[in-house]
Amino acid sequence: MLAILLKTLPFFAVIGLGYGAGRLRFFSAEATAYLTKFVFYFALSAMLFGFAANLDLSDVFSWAFVWAYFLASGLVWAIVAGVALLRGAKPEVAVFEAHTGIIGNVGFLGIPMLTLLLGRAAVGPVLLVLAVDLLVFTSVLTLVVVGLREGRMSWGIFQVLGVGLLKNPMIVSVVLGMAWGATGWALPVPVNEFMTMLGAAATPCALFAIGASLAGRSAERLEVAAWLSFAKLVLHPAAVALAALVIFPVERYAAGVMVAAASLPVAGNVFILAQHFGVAPQRVSTAILISTAASVLSVTAVIAFVTG
């Protein structure tokens, strides 16, 4: 485990550097917002496009993989939502707590870290996890919250959801990359070098942005946030491991990547959604802070487990 810790520490060290820069106000909240935009719309999108354009979807896609991750995540979602309702939380809050318990930082942290630690072959499984998170669970969150507020489901909700998905650069870049890859054509050399150069900025900038954004977060409802962090860092990867390694016939390497992806801390976009809908943003923010700090050891332990 020590060897894995030494490999993961540089990633978390860059997060810590960003956190320190944010706390010392060397890096302002406005600067963090613009750095995050650069990563989200340019660097990470270029990295995803480059990865997807060189993937053979038929070699990557697996229904067993999708069902294992979906059902395991759905089980944890239901447990966290149930605990929230038993605690007397409003349905909207329960849905957001459930979302917090299963959506990890796959985009900004998972793709660069797991690709480097587990090998280039990890790209396909990580993208499948990201697709289920964005297309299924984030869609469910939006539909349920808006449905609860309007008291009914309408076609307008699905229209808003569709537009939101089309505006997500991660989804667009992966779809365009896979479409190009399906042609069988190699990327032109200047385009490939451009994508490689721009994508190379994704890892350090994304990690630094994570840390800087954490510096502005304040703690609230620590006991609830700690429970949500436990659900994300322990329950979620445990359920995924049971599904992928025991119940479903998922190929061993892909199953390990799936478990590692499930062990990642709470994603920052959960807070963005919480702010957008005005549902427990401080609670989600605290869960992001706690889970990211604890993941230094928990993610290391999970990666040591799946590589062992």
C-alpha cells in the first residue's frame, strides 16, 4: 500500500497546493472559477476527445459492466435517500443527499489519476462510469427535483434536461471522439498534437482547481456530511465491488477500474447543482471537503486492493 500511496500523493499534493493558494488568497475565487472553466471546456474536453477518438467502443462497452455499476450505485442511492427520509429530511434534500453519496469526481480527478495509475486501458471503463453518472443519475436527480417542485412531470422538463446534456462539454467531447473513432480514420497529425498539448494541461489544472475551490468551502451539518462522505468513500465502492467482482461477470481489470472510480470523493458538480436548485449546498460542500481530505488514504487503499 505504501508504494501506491507514494504514487497517489503527487495528485493530492497538487490539490493541497491549490487549497493553500486559495486559503492564502493568492488565488481568488474568481481566478478559481476561470481556471475551472478552462479545464471543463477546453483542457479536459481535449483529453476526453483524444481518448475517445482512439477507443474501439465494441472492445470497451459491456452490459454486465453497466448493469453492475448502475445497480450497485442505485442501491447506495436508495440507502442514503432512505436514511435522509427517516431523519425527517424533505424529499428534495433526500434526493440530493443520495446523489452526493454516489457521484464521484470522475472527470477532474478520476480520469487523469486512474489513467496514470492503472494504465491507458482504464480510459474505457472510466468513461463508462462517467456516462452512467451523467446520463442516468444526474438526469434522475433533475427529473425528480423538478417533478417534486412542479407536482408533475412534463415534456418541458425533458427538454430542459436534453439541452443541459447537450451543453455539457464532457458528454459532447466523448460523443464526438467516439464518432470520429468509428470512422476508423486516424486524427490528422496537427489535430492530434493540438489535442495532446491542450489535454496535457487538464491534469495539473484540474487538481489545482479542486484544491482552490475547496478553500472557499465552510462546514455545516458535520454529522450528516460525515455520513455522506462515508457512503461515498466506503459504501459505494463496497457495493460496486460486490456487484462487479461477485454478482456480475465483469472482466477482472474493468471491474477493478470500476471499483477504483467508485471510491473517488464527492464531485464538485454536485455542489453546483445544489446551488442551482437551492437544496442544501453547504451540506454538500462540507461532504466534498471531508471526502476529498479522507480520500488520500481511502482511494489509496482501494487502488492497492484492486491492483493486488
